Amino acid sequence: MGLKTSDIEALIRIFDESDWEEMHLEIGGEEVFLSKDPAARGPAAVATAASPQAAAMPAAPAAAGHAPAPPAHEEGGAPAHAGASAHEGWVAVTATNLGTFYKAPEPGAPPYVSVGDRVAPETEVCLIEVMKLFTTIRAGVAGTVREVCVEDAQMVEYGQTLMWIEPD
């Protein structure tokens, strides 16, 4: 008997209300990793889980969703951006957990943001869904969206750059 969405949601609520910094839980071959530190990576087994039922939740949904620029190569082995100087001074909005990237709140709806849009730190810029649990990603900085790096409904990894924002 595996974890249900309601179980994961309850774990997240309890974790958010606690003074814990991290939580790693394994139940019947499924794993959940929560951290209040956006730089936390979690156990290596979480990142390389072989089964889709293995839940990898590297960050609490309340995390800001932004971090410094990622390494030169994303996990797929492709260069993150050939012209790194093109992003100098920009802020990378990164995935707070692994899952499916959605640019709009529902199919057919306008995207949260587009290239050229101005955003505030609390502006919702996208969603990441894993096991029917949706995490809202916020800009984390005031500025202008300069590049969206991910296609709608594309699978993303923890820490992957989703978009670039040029701060005000």
C-alpha cells in the first residue's frame, strides 16, 4: 500500500508547521524528501528513482523557487545555455521539485507569464505537478521575464532552470 496524494499533502502541511529543516521518509519503496533549504539536494536515490511511484519532493511548496544560475550543464547533459554572458545579472527561476511543468493554471488558459512580462517577487510564474500535487512557483524577484526555458507539459528536474528574469 503506497502513499496517497492526501498522505503527501498531510506530510507537507505538518512539515511546513514544524521547525524541522529536512525530512526524508521511505515507505514501501516510495520516498519523500522535504527541505526548507532551496539548495538541498536530498538523497541520490531520490534523483534517480527507477519507478514513477517513487515520490521525490525535494522542497516544500512554500519555497520561493529561485536560485543562482545553474551549472553549465543541465542533468540531461545538454549545455544549459551556450552564451552564459547573455544571462549575466539575470536570475534563474528554478524547479523546486521534479515533476511536470505547466505554464498556465489549466489547459487553454493564458500562461502565467510570457517573455517581456514584468513580475513582482510574489508573482506566480508556473506550476509543477507531481502525483496530482501542484506546486506554485513564484518569481522571487521583481523584474522582467527574459526567457522561458521549458515547454508546457515538459518533465523537469529539481534545480532545472525554468526561466530567466532580469531584475529591476
